[in-house]
Amino acid sequence: MCITFQILNVYYISNIKNDILSLGQLLLIGYDIHMEGLSFFIKYGRNYLIIKAPM
């Protein structure tokens, strides 16, 4: 099963070379952000893993 998430109302910075997301902004809209071992996780609720990235 694949679920698509859309993150709305993100900050836009013109002329930036990389896309970024503000961790504080994600926390304010209800995402769970944590680090475990050598991995970084962003989840929505308890069941939906959005990102798992190595550090």
C-alpha cells in the first residue's frame, strides 16, 4: 500500500540550491520527528512513516 502525503504551507526561499523542510514547521503541523541509532525518522501519526534517512 502506498500513501501520498502533501505538506502544505511550507516556507519558500528564492534562489536556494536545495529543497529544505523546517523541522519546527513540521512539528507545528503534527509530524513526529525523532532520531534512533544512526537513522532520522519523520512520521505522521503512529503508523505512517514518511522518511527514514541515514545520518
